[in-house]
Amino acid sequence: MREYLDVWDHVSKKQKQGWEINKLGAAAERAFKSGDRVMRWTVLDEITNDTLAVLYYTPVTMKLRANAARLGDYLHGPKKHGQRTGAWWSEFRSLLDEMVCQLQVATTGTLLGPALMKGGRGIQLNTDIPPDTDINRIYRKDVVMTIRIDYLNNLPETLEREAVVWKKGE
């Protein structure tokens, strides 16, 4: 969330320096007003209608933030010896498994926030492109582009072949 907030001029320096999950989440919501929706930014060749690239903004959802806050409960040892039963470990593992899936979604997108109007003069879009992306394939001098923006409730299970996303290990 700090990475998302850091690149936007309309977010205060104080909000960018926060570390508490709930405060960062509130700052992101004020900055973007997108809730938990995923934004898909599709770049099309206006002449051929071919898809040149698909970029995603994948937010840190409220559920992920709540789960991250729950991790604090597991940082401290139990007050009494023997409180870490099989049920305790099972619940902890279940929380971690759920968070792995949530984190995979949150870290897939390359857009650092949804596209925002900038003073009525145009749209500002910030992105962090993976190093193996062929930018010249997407942004060519001779191509007139059309942009289609969709707001989704979830990241699609299968992404487009043209999707520019972070993959495991990058």
C-alpha cells in the first residue's frame, strides 16, 4: 500500500510514511475511492482492434488488511503453557493459506493505483513494469491506441496473454 501511495502527488507525505495496515488502507481508500475493485486497463490498436496490453490494478483488499491485522494475535506467545493446541495451529495455518491467495492477487497487478483524472487535463496512470516486458510491443510511435477500462469485483482466474503482470519470483 505504501508503494501505491508513494507515486501519487495528491497523497500527503504523512500518509505515505505510515506503516499501520488500517491507516494505510484508509489513506488508499481516500486516494483512490475504488474499494476492493480490480481495475483492468486494456490497450487496443485503434485500427486493428488488437489487444496490445492489459494492465491491472490489484488492491490490498479490506479482507486481506483484516487478516494481516489478525496476524498480530499470533505474534505473542500464549499466556498459559499448552494453549497452542491442534485447533490453534489449524486455525493459524488456515489464516496463512487464505492470505497466500489474497497476497498473490494483491501483488499481481502492475498499476500503482487506478487511473485518475488529473486536474481536468487528462488521466494520470502510474505503473511498475516487470523487467522482462517488451515496452516497444505495447507503445509504438505509429499506433493510435484506444483504452478500455473495466472495474472488476475480482481478478480473473485466467489472465489475457497480453497481461503485463508480476509473476512469482519477480
